[in-house]
Amino acid sequence: MSDYIKAMGIDKLSASERLELIEQIWDSLPDSVEAHDVPAWHLREVAKRYEYAKTHPGEGKPWIEVMKDLEALG
């Protein structure tokens, strides 16, 4: 666990409190971000996943199917 999380006391929150905090942070983000706001490691990860998807066609599910599966859970 990072020192920042400990310093902020986040490590003392319950799981439901942490999830609420995540939701509040997510909601506080702007609708769009500038390219310089995206960490380089995010871009590398997206590129890696894109290359994997191109070389493994048919693997995985389309996003719409994933959403339907999640909605069916309740």
C-alpha cells in the first residue's frame, strides 16, 4: 500500500467507504482530458492490448455482450 494512501487515511476506510470515495473521485474528473494528462504507462498498456486483440481475433467478447452479462446479474 502506498504511503499516500496511508497518509490520507484511506487504508482505514471500509471497502464500501473506499468504493464511495472512488465514485466521488471518478465523478470529479472532467469530461475530457488532454493527451499530456494520460500517463505514458496507460498508453503503453492500451497499445499492448490493441496488438494482442489484433493477433488473437475472436477472443474475448464485444463490449455490448459484457454489459448485457453484467445487467443480467442484477
